[in-house]
Amino acid sequence: MKYQRGLDAKIIYGCLLFSLSVSALVSYSYFAMPVALSQSTQGSQPTQKFNGKIAFSSDQNSVALDIFSINPDGSNRARLTNDIRPVPSQFGGTFDFSPAWSPDGTKLAFVSERDGARYQIYSMNADGSDVRKISDSTINDSEPAWSPDGSKIAFTRGGGCIILLNARKGAVANQNDDPCQPFVYTMNVDGSNRINLSQTPGSGPVWSPDGSKIAFSSYNTNFNSDIFIMNADGSNPQQLTNTAAHENVSSWSPDGTRLAFTSDRDAPANSFVGEIYTMKIDGTDIVRLTNNELQDYGPVFSPDGTKIAFQRGQTFDQTQAADIFVMNGDGSNQTNITNSSSQEFGPPSWQPLAAPAQVTPPAVLQFDATTYNVSESSTSFQINVLRSGNTVEAVSVKFGSVNGTASDISDYSQLFGRLQFAPGETSKSISLLINEDAFIEGTETLSISLRDLTGNSVLGNSGVATVSILDNDNVPPSTNPLDNSEFFVRQHYHDFLNREPDAEGLAFWVNNIESCGADAACREVKRIDTSAAFFLSTEFRNTGFYVFRLWLAGLQHIPDFSNFMRDTQEISRDLIVRAPGWEQLLEANTQRFTEEFVSRSSFRLLYPEDVPCDILVDILYLRSGVTPSGAERSQAIVACGIGDTAGRARTVRMVANNELFTQRLFTSGFVAEEYFGYLRRDFDFDGFLFWSTKLNQFNGDFRSAEMVKAFITSTEYRSRFGSP
């Protein structure tokens, strides 16, 4: 049984061995999720339908889960629900999932526990407005499916042998609800006239296009699931599959001839990795459409019947993020349309339209090449991201590096960030910092990927480029590169400021060391002072050290290395202190980054958006251990304004920049950055405690504490670039 990341619940007993979706887990049911298909009334002739948007659930910027929509080409991603609870007294976020479009494409049904401990069915308009509760019972209702004529909703009532102890709500599943017995129900679209159709356990109802039948899934005696069909009134159930596998139906083709389903029938023993299949409605002519090592789940035919949307990813150990894919009806051209670092869950639902959608052409974002070669001696390399197609709207895309044979410890600097394209901008560059180590290692590679697009934009290719670093070492050097003053200083710019050195700064610090000539003792002192100066610099205090303080002020804990690097690179983008306009650029970067920070689920979970400004200010100062003056408190409340994102960002900036708070974090920030900068890793607790204690013993005097000296002469640091 897989645990879904983000659920604040403990699973006591579970029997969903195969389901990897949030829908199945939090609704206590199986995995099938239907989609409204293309015929309007029972017995009528097919009405042509066109492909609209695809709805799915995601944890992007969410405390829990929200419903999103996206065009089938991956453009125009939109958030339709907000996971912050509508009742102010309820703390935390809601799980909104299992979306299902109405037959006319104007509404979505979905599942949520926003009003209490139970999961119920709601509806909303296509833009997320006018949310209405449809079902209201003491038993969990899930997996809604509109009848083709739009008059009824089929759904699953009950669950799949999961009992939850929910710490947030303090709720335990009532034994009288019989959570191990799901049944297929129907109700009117206003929630009235609820009827149990299956009579025996069943889940995941899927209407036939003419409305005369319903397909569903049910466990067999071996506790595997099989697929059944019954009449729309629940009569004449017929079993279509009978295997030792877990098989779950999720869509009926618009022409009424085939069913799409997920099965692990061909998976290795005990792996439970599902693939996507279709079959005729009598259970014959089974065709496998996907074949890979990742979980494929929840296939849904497009309204015109030519394509299938599904979820890929979300392995048992959760090392693989889930995304929404679209492929042709024969399984070809499998394309990731969400391409996100978030978890994107199906089963998706495909909006039927009566006429072709009038879609504004998207911006197309892509690297200017898919492969790059760079010499190890280059120290940095510019990679361009181009925008074509629609250039009149603002769009953005995140990027990040992934190790191949090249290491982000010794061969290059780990790369994170977001590119913001203003209207009219067609090109942006990414600076990859290259470290010239002294190892003979041949050509090494890394990859850079584009993900998490915003605005009306799509990727023009796979969104991945490969960089080959060409080795320039033929014989082992006699010294470590760090012993060279220029290398030593340049690497500090890479490791602490995330940029190439400016000529003036590089010359100043190199001359600072070289002024000692051959005096070894002098050179040692100058190297220590030069190294410490990067932490003490104005640039670092307003970038890396600001990120450190912001995490402590806003989230009450130190960021790990990856998060620290990601955030520091974002705030330091294109910044060179003392360059023309640097103050304005730093201010713009800081405000934009801080607004993004307070929009994160981790911050919103601690400080819900409905918390008044005066209370927000008091909590931030209290948790930061700072007692502000009356004037400072009033100033922070005024800065908060109406409590919008910009106001909350201004407030938390004031707390993070409080002079007393900054002084108190000097030691811990200095020690943490020794690990982040020199060793490119998280600190170990014993080491952090040792150096914090020693630095405090010497009142912050890093020379007397010999902290900087210990790090720059350590075997771990010197081994990044050559022999110790």
C-alpha cells in the first residue's frame, strides 16, 4: 500500500494494493475515474464532440490538492480551486480531486472534504466559480460521473478497506459506515434520489455514450479487481475480465465500442505497476497501449475519440513525480502535457465541446539546441531559451540541472531558476557555471530541463538539453587547483554568489592574496580573510543570508542545501553589487522572490490567507523571538496592507531584516554557509553544533575560532577539485 505524500493521515489498514492515485487513497475507493462522453441521450445518434480542456488534480503551490485545467497541448494551465479551507476556524488545506466534466462542458463535478471529515461531491463552473455541494451524507462519496444527458451523476459510495485516523480533524471512520464496502450509486444532479445500483461491492462507474449501461470495477474473491458492465438501472451485471490482476475501468470510447482500463496483468510479480489497455465491451480484443517501468493509470478517451489522456508516474517509493500525458488512441505519440515538478494526479477528465475551441496560439519555449559541448576550462557557459509563436503575453518557465556522469559538486554548479518572459521578449539565457577540477575523467554530461510553465505556453521539444563537459586534463597536476589564487577566488564567486566574477572584484581579491608574495603565513591569513569576506559581503548578506533569515522567520527552520541553492539563485539572478542599477535589481528580485515564498504551501499552512495583518505580524515576531518596538510593529502592519500576497511579503521581509534577528542568526548562518558553500551539502548536526559553539566562544571572530581555515583546508573541500 502506497502512502500519498501530503496526506495528514495515518493509514491503519489498507487493501488498495494497486492504486497509486490520490483519488483512490483519499476517497477510500478504487482507481477508476470516468469522463463524460459524447452522446447526449439514450438511444440517440452520436453527436460530434470536440476536445476541450483536461481537468486533473495537483499539489502545485497547495497545502493539499487542487483542481486544475490545461489545454491538450499543455498550454493555458489554470487553477480552479483554492485549497485553503473556506471556513476560517478550520486550519490547513482541503483535498479537491477527481474532476469530471459535465456533458455540455460547462461544469465540473469533483470530490472534496472542505466542509468536514467526509469526502463529498461538489460541482462548479468551468472557471472554478459557483461551487455547490451536491452530496451530503455520513459516508464518503467519490468518483462522480455525469450521465450523457446531464440529468444524473453516478458515483462511488463507501470505501476500499481503509480506515483513517486524521490528526487534523480528529476523525475516525465510523464502523457503521462499513468503509470496506464501496457501492455504485446514482443521484440526480441536485443530490436527490440516491439509488444503490450495484447491490454488491463496486466502484468507479463509467457511463456508456448512449446512457444505457454503466461499467465499473469490483474486487473478486482473491481481492483483485475485475471489470463489469450492468444496465443503467443496475440490472444484468456481466463480468468482462477474470484474472489474478488488478483491473480498473476508467473510460468508454465515444463510439461505444471499447473500454479503456488500467491493469497490472503483465507486470512482474508483486510489482503492481499498471499499464493502459483497451478492450471491446464484451471483454475481447484486449490491446496494450503503454509499456514502461512507470505507473500508467486512469486512461480517458478524448471526446472525439482520437486521443487518450492518462497519469504517468508516482511510483511506490514516490521517487517519480506524477504527470498528465496525452497519446493517440493507438498508444503512439505519448506526450507529457503538464511537465511539472509537482504531483499531477488523474484520472484526468476531458471537456466535451459542441464546437471546436477558439484557442489563442501558445508561446513555444525551447532550448536553442538539444546538445551542447563546453570545455572544462570555460568556467561558464551560456544556454539560450527561445520563445516563438505567441509573444504578446507574459509567460515563464522553470529550469534545473540533473547530474549525469558530471557532478554538481566538482564539475559544475547546481542550477535552478525561473525565466520570466515579458511581452515581446523572445530570448533568455541561463548561465551554467563550470568548475575546472584536476581529475582526468574524460567527457562528462549533465542535463538541463524546462518545467512548470505558466501563462499560455508549451514546450517546443522534450524540454531537456544535454551538456557535455569536455575534459582538458591529460596528466595529473602536481598541485591542487585551489592553491592557485585566481582559481580560489573565482570558485568563491561560483560557490557563494552563484555567478562569474566581475573583473574588478576578481582582480581585487586575487591581488589581496598575491600581495603577500612568497610569505606563506601572510598568504594563509589573506586566503582566510578573502574567503570570509564573501559571507560578510553586501551581496551575500542580501541574497544567501537573506534566504537563510527568511526561512527562519517564516518557516522556523533552516533550509536544506537544495532549497537554499534554489532560492538564493532566484534572488541573485543577474545581480552584481556595485554594477549600475544593482540596488533596483536587488529590490525587484527580493520582492518578487518573497511574494513567491509567502505563496508556497509551507508558508500558507502556517499562516492561512484569512489571518488578519495584526495577528500575522504578531505571530511572525513571536516565532522569530523578537519583540518589536511599537513603531516597528505598526510599520509592519501598515506594510501588510490588505493582507494580499505583496503585503504579506513586505511584512515577512521586515521581520527577516530586523536588526536583532539578523544579529542573532549571524553564527548559525555563517556555519551553515560553510557547509553549503565549501562542501555543497547539508550540514551534519554534530559539526554544526561544534562550529556554532566555537564561533560563539570567540564572539564571532572566525580567525580565532579557526572555522574558515578548517573548511578551506579540509580534505572534503580540497577533494572537490584535486588531490587534498
